[in-house]
Amino acid sequence: MMSFKVCLHVLGFITVILLPSIATGQTKTDAKPIELRLAHMMPASSPHHRHLENWAAKIAADSGGRLKVRIFPANTLLPGPEIYDGVKNGAVDLGYSWRYKPTGFDIGGKFAFILNAPDTVTGGVLYDEIWAKFPREMENEWKDVKVLYLVPSVPNYLASTKSLSPLDSIKGQQLRVASNELGTFVRQLGGTPAFMSHSDFIIGLDKGTVNGGGLLSVMVVDYKLGGKLKSIIMDPVGLAGPVFLAMNKDSYSKLPDDLKNVIDKSCEQGKKDGIKYFAALQEETTKYFKASNMEMIYLKGAEKQMFEEVYASVRQQVGKDLDAKGYPGTEIVRFITERVKHYSR
């Protein structure tokens, strides 16, 4: 039987061990959470930001408060073009943006043109299928970060301050383009491509140096172009994106296994929420076109056939250009075409 004196010694030892926790009120379960910094370029008032807030709340809840995602919107931590490299180099733990720089992004950089999905939902399915079909190529393009999810955004359209109907009205029109392949497409339709940024495009419209151009559908809303652009061809020329949510590899590897699991399990819901957002945005954009009395042109018959043949021809050339760089470009373009046909039945 333990003596009274020994009992006192044991109780004293236990008291010494527990006293710091009792004094501070701190236990293992309420220790300071691990904070992850997330940078993005959108305004804090944007649906993008609300989407990320929802994702961060899920991370906090699923981790029991042990993980906290601190969000830095509107380029406050990094500008959009630097976010991918910032995640790669550890300037931030997480980043949400488009990839602006072409280095190391030969295939994905062409998706904005070759991904001929009719809408965001189909585009999201195609991203998963492309990754599953070409895992080596896709993983290599994103090897510097841990991709949590990729989301396509909205379609690219041709729009103008002049009518684009009939289709040969495009001849002689100066149309802004942001890529070589879109420039080739416009040229083969009879237009004159003018390579310029988004901001220069808006200035060009005001000055009358361009008639219109290839643009994301949401640009018409964001820049309130409904009163300037008179017509828009509703047959899309690619689907913009992907928008990525990615994590620094070291930030991820340092997490305990159970918190890694929290991050991993959040990806699917985050992707679905992102796709839902862009799909709703496209619906609102179409309503804006109608409210602005824009001429919404749905090509038919010979015009539609000609438009699609030119688009297919340029897409095939993009595939060949990728082949020349050692990628299965032609196979990727063919796979996308077949899957789009499958989902269009």
C-alpha cells in the first residue's frame, strides 16, 4: 500500500505538470491554430471572395479550429500575375488565380482556345477527364505546387460595336485578340486581329481604334460595355481558365496527417462551389446582354458550319504546334473534341 508521504509526492508531481495548463487555461485542443495565408486578386466584395470565405470556413470547421485560412484579396499580398510563382516559392501558402505566365504551361495555356466546351459545368468535367487521360503531362505542368482544384470560368466570344451578322460583316473589322491562335481564327474569318491587353482594349473601344474583339463574356458586364458593343456571336471560341486553388508543397507537407486529410477532403466541394459560381455568373451575363439590347447572334446553317470549320482547323494547328514541342497535342485536341460531342448529344 502506498504511504501517505509517497502520495503527497505523486500529487505534487502531477500538480507541477498540470499547473501551467491550469494557470493559462490552455490545453492541447485549444492551442493556437496553424494559419495559412491565401492570396487572390479579386475584390473583397466579389463572389470569388465569398467562395473562398466559404471554403476557409469549411477548413476551420472540419479541422476543429486547428487550421485557419487568412484571406488577402484584391492584390493586397500579391498581384494576380505573381500568385502562381508566389505559391511555388512560398511567399504565400495558398493562391487563387489564373496562370498568366506561359513558362511551363504549354498545354494549359492553350485551353482558353482549344477547350470548346459549351459551358462551365461541361468544362469542369472535361478538366477532370483530361487530367485522368493525360496524367503525366498535366502533373508536369503543375509539378511546382499542390493543386487543390481547377475550375473553368466562362466562354470567350467575339463581340463588336458593329453588327456581326451576316458573318462576313467581320471583314475589315479591327478585333482585339489576346493570343496567336485567336488572331489566326479572326484573320481566317476575314477580320483584322489587333493584339492587346484587356485594359488597352477598353481604351481602344473608347478611341475607336478597334471595333471589338475576342473577350470573356463577363468583361462586357465588368466594364459596362453593353452600351458600346452592339453585337456578340453566341457560339463560344474556347472556355477561359483554368482558375486554380493551389498550395505551397512545403506548407502542405508540414501539416499533420489528419490536417492534410482535411485539406484533401475539401477539394471536391471547393471545385463544385467554384463551378456553381461561374455557371451562375454566365446566366447573369446573358441577362445583361439582353437588357443592354445587344444583338445576340446564334449562327445557323452555312454560317455555323463555316465558323466551326475554321475554329476546328485552328484548334488542329494548335495541336500540331504542341506535337512539335513533344506533347501529345493532336491527341489532346481530338480527345476534347470527342468528349464535347459526347456531352452535346
